[in-house]
Amino acid sequence: MSRTVMERARATLRFSVQRYPPLFYLLVISLWCVSLDGMFGVLDGGGGLKFSPDLLHVALSIFGVGYFMRIVDELRDYEYDLVHNPNRGLAKGDVSFGDLYVALGLNAAVLLGANLAVSWVRAAILLGIMVHALVLWALEKHWVAYQRSMFLMIGIAIQLHVGHGLYVWVAHAERTGRPLNPNGLLAILGMVFLYLHWEVMRKTAWPGTTKPGEKLYSDEVGSTASAVIAFAMMAGASGLYLWLTRGWLFLLPLGMAVINLTLFFKNRRPRALSGRLAARSYFAFLFVMLMCAFTLGVG
């Protein structure tokens, strides 16, 4: 007997909360958006961070497109999860492909409608992010080289993160009435480096400390090179923001990355340690951005 519409909706909601915990992602995404927007204010010389209803709209929009990306990831990883994560909702049969297609459609309609009411440019950027997420799904199904290389995957997928930064940049310019500041592109590049630091480091591990079938960057270049690449990304992010703002606080997350790299080489523990080390550096950087948005803006 087929499930009712309400049963399918409740199952999709349960699945969504499990795979995309709303409180956690709202907090993280809000911190990311507010920090980046504040830095755009600093670069504009316009007084740093200023809260507004539109900034909340920006954070909710990034949260919404993040949910779209997560659902596409779940659809894309279905065959992998059947083997390695059989308890996940889609692999277990709690929700169907059809349920998630409906969720994607509703999500896209709400996101685009809410943004078209404010700015067609913002709506176009979000549409581009969503289309790119679907393209990545197609690439993983049909392009063997893409399937095999983690670095090729992230090299193409990182455009999603660029899109997030462009969205916040455009929204900031529209809200403040200022022209787009070219230095904002460097700020976005710094955020790309920051994300790559977290992404590469959390999927870097020593041989023999991982589960069978895990895909890691260290499998391609070795544990040492992978960890050094992750550190270089943090160095790039810190260097860019230090140059843009002259805010010496950006040396703090760089110093933390040095400590984390040292711990990685000293304590050859399972991969979970890599994720924790990367998260420390990542959030330290965001908090320094927030502090600079307040202090440099006021100054």
C-alpha cells in the first residue's frame, strides 16, 4: 500500500533534519554570512558590520541553497551509501528518490521566488549554484576521471562556494548602495582557501587509520603532502586577509594551523582527529573575521 502524502512529507522532514540539522547549519551559515558581509563593509570603508533584515534574508538564502546541495549529495551518494552507509534514510528506504525530487523542486521554487522579490541578480546566482550542483551529480555518474580523483572533484565543486561568496558580495553592494568593490573578489578567494583547508584536512589521514572504502585526498598524494596542502590553504587565506585589512589577528588562525599540523604529524590517530583539527582552524578564522568586522569597522 502506497504511503499518503502526509506520511511521505513527514518522512522527508525526518530525513532532512537528520542529514541537514537545521540549528547547526543555521548557526554556522549565519556566522559565515555575517563575517563575510562584515569584511565587505570593512573593505568598503563603510563602518564594518551592520545587521539588517536583508542580512537575515541572505543567511536564510544560503541556508536554503545549502539544503538543496545536501539533497543532491544524498542522491549522488546513493550507491556508495548502499555499501558504506546503509543506515542512511535513502539507502534504507525511509525516503524515495521521488520524495527528494519533490523536496528539491519546492526548495528551488521558494528560494528563487523569495530572491526574485528582492533582486534578479541574487536569484540568478542561486539558480547557477543549484544548476552546478546538478551538473556535479551528472559528472560523478558519467565521467570516470571525475569519479577517481578527489582533487578534480573539489576543483570543480569549489565553484559552489565561489557562488555563495558572490551572492553575499552582490547582496552587500545592493544593501549599501555602493558599487561592487573589486577587493571583494579577493575576500571571496580567501574564503575559498579557508574552505579548502577544512575540506582537504578533514579527508586526510595516515594509512591504516581509516575505514575501508573511504575516499581521501591523502590517498592520491600521500598523508604528508595532503596535510601540507591543507596548511597552505590556511596560509593563503590568512595572508590574503592580512594584506586586505592589515588586521594582525589573522595571524591567530594561522598559528593554530601550525599547531594543528604539528599535532597531525606527532599523533598519528584515526581520521576523526583531522576533522577536529580542521574545524578548529576554520571556526577560529571566522571568529577573527567577525572581530575584525567590529573593531576595524569602528576604527
